[in-house]
Amino acid sequence: MGVAEHRDAAKGPVAVRVLVVSSTRTEKTDASGAWIANACAEAGHEVLSVEIVDDSAVAIEAEVRGYASDGRTRVTIVTGGTGVSKRDVTPEG
């Protein structure tokens, strides 16, 4: 597929999942995931889910792999984590 075909295929809304990585946030206390989901919806995209997962490489990987194989998800946005530190496992996940 060439550049033009990729551009044509990319037009229109996409199905998005938002994954919040946190050991402390809940649905009520998470602001970033809700904001991202709202911004995606306002841009015309379909938000399939906003989920919070523990700050664990195993948990993050399981969620992302599940999204990648579900046949619907086109974009996964990951937010949160501990920041840049030795405890940060989000990139590995």
C-alpha cells in the first residue's frame, strides 16, 4: 500500500481505547483518561473504552495485547504511570 492509499484509509473516525496506568486512580479520581476520551469523541472518533490498569508491566501488556487482537481497536492511548523513574514499567508493558 502506497502513501496515497494509507492517507485515504486513514480518513474518518477511528475506534479508540484509552488505558490509564495507575495504582492510585479510580474512575472518579482520574482526570487524564476522561479528558483524552472526551477530546477523541469531540474529534469524531469512537471511544470504545476508558480503563484503569495497575502500574504493572504484566497488566499493561495484557490490556494492550487484548486491544490489538480484538478486531475493532485502531488506536490505543496510554496515559499515566509513575513518570520517569526506576519504578516506571509502562514502556516495557
